[in-house]
Amino acid sequence: MSTSTLLYFLCASAALTVAPGPDNIFVMTQGITRGRRPAIVTALGMCSGISVHTTAAAFGISAVFYSSVMAFNAVKYAGAAYLLYLAFKTLKDQSAIRLTASSEVPDAALFKRGFIMNVLNPKVAIFFLAFLPQFVTPNTSHFALQML
């Protein structure tokens, strides 16, 4: 990978990282309602979920979502069901809505929540399928390694 390609990749990645989206809003909500540590743990879970999509894109697995409407819809509906589950759980537990620095939710649960949110997000898979290949040398024996 050339230096200029790496620089373009880093700049594009930084711009996409700071652009607000549902993940950013969820992490900010965790920070406001639960404190800094739960927000960081949730963000780490989300980043781990992204690593699943990166690996899938590197080995061509995410191309299935691009080419199969049924596979894309299965993950899309699973993700929507999980978000509805989280909303229902939050509404059911009124203490989850109060503003407090303390958190009764264990770090492992917050990490898992962030991880599942990103793994079940088909837009992330499609994004990595479209974004990452632009920055690798195609048709080489080390294509997957470059993607990783």
C-alpha cells in the first residue's frame, strides 16, 4: 500500500469516525445516563463488532449480504428486533432512564450490547464491503491480509 493510499484511508476513516450516527448517539446516551466508563465499554464493544465486519469483508463473507436480499434482510430484521428488545427493556426498567453517574449494568453486558448492535447492523457490512476494497491492491495473493 502506498503512502498516499494510507493517508487517504486514514483521513476517510477519521472523518467517518467523528461523523455522528446511531452508534455515536448511543454511546453519548450511555455517557450521559450512566457515565464515562459505561460509554467507553459500550464503544469498545461496538469496535469489536466492527472487527467482525472487517474480517468478513476481508474474506469475502460480507459479499453475501450484497448479493443476497434474503441474507441482508435476515440480518436487518435481527438487528431491528434487537433494537426493539433494547427499547422495550429500557422502557420496562425506569431506572435505566434516570440520569446518574452510577451504573448497575455490568461492563460485560454493556460490551456485549455494543458488540451485538454492530454485528447485527447490515449497513455496517455493506459499508465495509464498499469502503475497504478501495484501499487495497486487487487480485493479489495478500488481498485478505491488506483488508485486515
